[in-house]
Amino acid sequence: MNHVVLLAIVLLSAPPKPGLALPAQVVRMVDGDTAVVEIRVCFHVRLLDCWAPETRTKDLAEKSRGQADRSLAEQLLAEQGRDVTLLVPLPADGDLGKAITMSRILGRVYLKDGRELGALIVERGFATKAKGGP
């Protein structure tokens, strides 16, 4: 067998990176970086690489920014529909427990058109990829 063909077969048949990808539906946005996603039950998903201002805070300026980023997320969901794909990357050791923080699953939410919700919120300036938010 040709070595190039053999290499192509090996590369194309390599297993995917560990993770969990499920069809899901966004029930609501808590704030710009946390979605409540439903599979069979509702749970909070902390969007990876998306740090947005909080909506539940005594800081009125932060609360206002948090409400604005939640509105953007709700608008994006209204345009695309609430049926999404939830991707929960698993650590190399496969321990799903490490993919949970503060009672939220760490994950990525993909809209029907394939765009990632958190990345869109960051792209539009309502959140940042690093902790601290706009």
C-alpha cells in the first residue's frame, strides 16, 4: 500500500480528543458567560474562554454591563434558536469531575450555524477571554 495513502488513513481514523458533545437547548442565559442548558435536566454551563460582568452583584455599573451581555446572548439565541450543541471537554485523565466548577459544567455552546456562543460574546466586546471582563 502506498505510504501516503496509509498515512492519510491513520490521520483520518485518529480518535477525537476526549470530550462530551450532546444536542442540547439553551433554556436561558444567567449572564453573558453562563447559560442554563437542557439535555434531560437543566444545569448551569460556564462558557469556556468567556468572562463577562455579573448580573447578580451590588455593583450597579457591573450589573448593567452584565444585563447588556445577557441581552446579546439572548438575541443570538433568538436568531439561531435554542437548540444547540453542548461540548464538555474532558481532562486528559477523563475525570468529568474536573469539568465542574461552582456547580457549573465547564463547556462550550455551539449554535445551529456552528458558531460558538461564548466566542461571539467576546468578539462583540461584551466579555473577554481572560478573567476580569470588560
